[in-house]
Amino acid sequence: MLLSLSDISKSYNTPEGKVEVLKAIDISVSSGQSVALTGESGSGKSTLLHLAGGLDRPDRGRILMNDRDVTALDEPGRAQYRRTDVGLIFQQFNLVPSLSVDANIAFHAKLAGRYDAAWQRDLIDQLGLASLTHRYPEQLSGGQQQRVAIARTLAARPQLVLADEPTGNLDEATGDAVLDLMLSLSRTVGSALLLVTHSMRLADKLDRKVLLRGGKIVA
Ligand SMILES: Nc1ncnc2c1ncn2[C@@H]1O[C@H](COP(=O)(O)OP(=O)(O)OP(=O)(O)O)[C@@H](O)[C@H]1O
Ligand SMILES: [Mg+2]
């Protein structure tokens, strides 16, 4: 097993009191597998991705990546984990505003020590970004930024890609095409994929579907 979350609970303190978002959840992803994470708005999908990505810690439970306990890592250890083990594609793309498209795509790959110029060019071509490489993020449309975020993550060839609605800003046809491309590029890299989507049609393209409801995995 590549990633396994067991008995994971997470709650937040809010002005209305404590909200239990995840209640003793178990989920695992094997190497190279693609898993769709679905559930209505507020069901805890992004929370689960943040925990798996080492951005936040659960209240209870264990997260193992290649049998290594992510929950036991201190902050520098988690930063290292985020650089080298996982690739994150967020709902808001988190591109570096002061870097060109080209430099944004190279950034994580270089941090992870896996920069490969030929692979980067390949990604840029396949994602239709060739004419935009000298632009800055603010000069791009939402859909273009989304494709840059996808290229940036895949450029670093992580073992696991955690993607939060990576095609949410794209029209249906472009979203379908970009998801197909993500699946085939992930296969090329050998990356596993845990992908949040609201679309059952997109979820059906992946190896497995899981549904979050009421803080539990129900399917
Ligand atoms: N930092 C936080 N502090 C307090 N509450 C939070 C925090 N982050 C998320 N929540 C709450 O936790 C619940 C789950 O949020 P989360 O963002 O994981 O949902 P989601 O399934 O990703 O929703 P969406 O589909 O709208 O993106 C929501 O009720 C949200 O209001
Ligand atoms: Mg979310």
C-alpha cells in the first residue's frame, strides 16, 4: 500500500462550536492507483486531502506513506514530505506570482531534485501551454492557471498526486480532455492519484470511487 489513512478524525473549532468533520475514517491508495473522492460541499474532502498532504495533522489516527508515519513527523519533516513525496493541486492554484509559467512548472521539480527539461517540455506541449511559458500567473485565465498547476505537480513526478477539483475551472469538454491527460500522464510517471471531484462522470474514469458523507466513508 502506498498511502493508508486509518482511524482518522479531524474537527475544527468554529464560532458555532466544534465541528467534527472526519470521524474515524479509513482509506488507502495503492501504488499507481487512481481514486475519486466525492461528497457534497462541506463534507470534508479538502480536509482529508490536506491531512494526506501533510499540511495539517489529524486529531486522531495514523497516516502511513510507504509504511512511514506521516503523523509522527515534525514540521520540517512534513515540509520535506510535501516537497518530495506528494504533489498537491489545490482549489486555488497557489502559483508563485513572481515566477513565469516556465519557472513555476520547474519550481517543485527542482525542489524535489527531479527536474527534467525534456519531461517539462513534454508536459507544456501536452497541456497546451507552449505559447504561455513567458507569462506570469496574473496574465492567465483561471483554466490556464489550472493547467499550469497540473503541469507543475506532474513535472516533479511525485508518487502520489492529491488534486482538489483540478478541472473545476474548465468547461466540460476541456475538463474531460485535461482529466484524460492527467490520467495518462500520471500513468507515464507511475503516480497514484487521489482526486476530488463533484462530477460522477469524471469519477467514473478513475479506478475507484469513495464517497464522504457525515464524516464517514460510505462507499
Ligand atoms: N480551518 C477551518 N476552520 C473551521 N472550519 C473549517 C476549516 N476548514 C474547513 N472547515 C469546515 O469543515 C467542513 C469541511 O470543509 P472542507 O473544506 O473539507 O469541505 P469540502 O468537502 O472540501 O467542501 P467543498 O466541496 O465546498 O470544497 C466545512 O463545514 C467547513 O466549514
Ligand atoms: Mg473543498
